[in-house]
Amino acid sequence: MNKLSLLLILITIKVGAQTPTLVIADSLYAVGNYSEAIQRLENLQDKSDATQLRLAKFYEANGNPDSAMVFYRSILQQHPEKLLTAIRYGDVLVKAGNLRSADSLFQNLAKEYPNNASFQFQIGSIKERLVDSTYLDYLHKTIILDSTHQQALFKIAKYALSRRNFQIAEKMSMQGLQSNPNNASLLSILAQTYIKENSFVLAISPLEKLLELGQGNEFVHSKLGFCYYQQNYFEEAIEQYKLALGYEDRNSDTHYNLGKLYAKLGDLKRSETHLLMALLIKKQPVDSEFLSLALTYKLQEDYQKALQHFNSALEENPDNERALYERAIAADNYYKDKTTVLNYYRVYLNRYEADGNESLIFLAQSRIKDIKTELHLKGE
């Protein structure tokens, strides 16, 4: 037997010994038994590239990125041309928090593959985590190379929305949704953009789409309820706010809006219930809640309670003109003594006659004249 034949036999024996081990290790990995899979591969004396690649992957899955990186580096030192291994190594560097090393690796890959959008995106994401403002440049490079890159479009749109650059936020969202109409993140950004622009009717469609995709949550339901409210779809708005309460039943804003909606539909008892809940939930109730609750009592012709809550609103905010005027109206309906009523209107005019709401001022002045005429006729 010559030396070449002997060498081939030895190689065959070694490969034959590794092959069943690799199969067993793959099976263990498939069922999540990472530690035993790793142990079997570590027991092999001669570790082939296939074995080292498995070890890197298994260690990564087992939450040990440092050991994974050792094997990725070992493979790349011998085979720097292995692109997929380099990408996996970069991903592990990012997960391990070795951002500068990851940045360097992807920068090299981007130079070697200048038309690869994913490498530009990786660099941009790393720069963002490093709080490097140039990250936006790389995101824009990404969408130049791939105009449909969903993650890059989302990041740019989100940044634009945070800077109130609504035109860019809308453009990037729409660009991504053209290729993937079911991208929930972009639908959310688009809806928020329209809401910020007060384009409530436009916001309805992406919010409804999110619900179709099973992406309903408190945020989506409450925002859709708000948009319906702004379009005077009161019953639809109520339904959405009720669904929002299913996720968080102690949201004072939701109860407050429900209270106002029920008042518009004439369901004053439900209005009262939700407005009271809004007040109870808030640690420091504000005047708008007290004002709305007082108006509800006024509609119920419970003028005593209306007066109490108008006073509470004014305690919270003495500069609430509407509360001061409505208090006079409630007093007008509650007190028989019109001299007392006259004082309520005078308090309002003394405060707002010079710079208040012209319609309210006119109504208050007209009512004062009527009351004076009544008193004069009675000889008071």
C-alpha cells in the first residue's frame, strides 16, 4: 500500500467519524438541546469548517456570543472569502454589543460589494446605536440601492415624523407600502403622520388596515376612535373607544372622550358615568373634565350639580371663560332670586367683557338687560 492510499484511508476514517456526529448534533440542535449538541462537536479532535460553523451557530443559539465569535473568526481567518460567514459574524458582533468592530466589518463588506443595500442598512443601524448622526446618510444610501427596503424606509419615516417633517414621513411610508401594503410599522407611521397633520379622514384607512391585519391594541383603537370622532362618526367612535378600554380600562382620556360622545348622542347617564370615571382616575383633575361633566348635568337639568362642577372647573382653572359663562346660565336656571343670578353674569362680564368671546359676551349682556327689566317690572 503506497503512502497516498494510506492517506486517503485515514481521511475517510476521520470523515466517517465526523459525519454521524454532525448528524446527531444537528438533530439535537433542531430540538433545542444546544448544550449537548455543542458538547458532541467539542469532543471532536479535528474540527472541520463544517464543524466550526455549526459550533458558532450552536453557541449563538445557546446565548454565548463570545464563543460563537471565536469560531466565526477562525473560519474567516482561513477563508476570508466566505461571505455568509462574515455576515453572521457581523450579526453576532452587533448582538454582543461590539458595535465598532461590527461597523468596521460591514464597512469592509460595503466596499467590496458597493451595490448591496443590506450592508448600507447594517452600517446605518450600527451608527444609530452609536448615536452617530451620519446613520441617516447610510439609510438614504440603502433606499437608493433598494427603493423597497422596508426597515430603512421605516427608520427614515419615523425620524421624519419625530421632526414634524410630515411630507417625508408620508412619502417614505407610502413608498414602503407600495411594495408591502401589510407592513404594520409603516401603516402606523402613516396614520400618526395624518393625525399630526389633522388629516383625520386620511388616517382612518391605515388604522382600519391595522385592525384587518390583527394589529389591534389600545393605541390603534383609541386613535381610530379619535379620527371617527373628528369626522362626526359618533357611534363608530364610541365602539373604538370601548374596545380601547378592553386593553386599558383606567385611561382617563378614553373615558373623557366617551363621556363627550355619549353627551352628543343624548345618552346623558352614560356620559355622566364616563366623565366621573375620568375624574376619579386622574390624580389631578383638570378643568376640562369638570366642565364637560357640568355641561352633562346641565343637559340633565340638574342645575345644582352643574353649578358645583362649574365651580370645580374654575378652581382648577380660573381663566376658563366657558366655565364662568356656563356657571351663570346654570345659576339662572337654579336660583329664583334673579338679583343673585345678575351677579353671576356680572362676574363673567367683569372678567371677559374687554377681550372675551363676542358671542358669549353678547348673550350675557342681553340676559342682564332682560333680568333688569324683570326686576323693574316687579318693582325690585
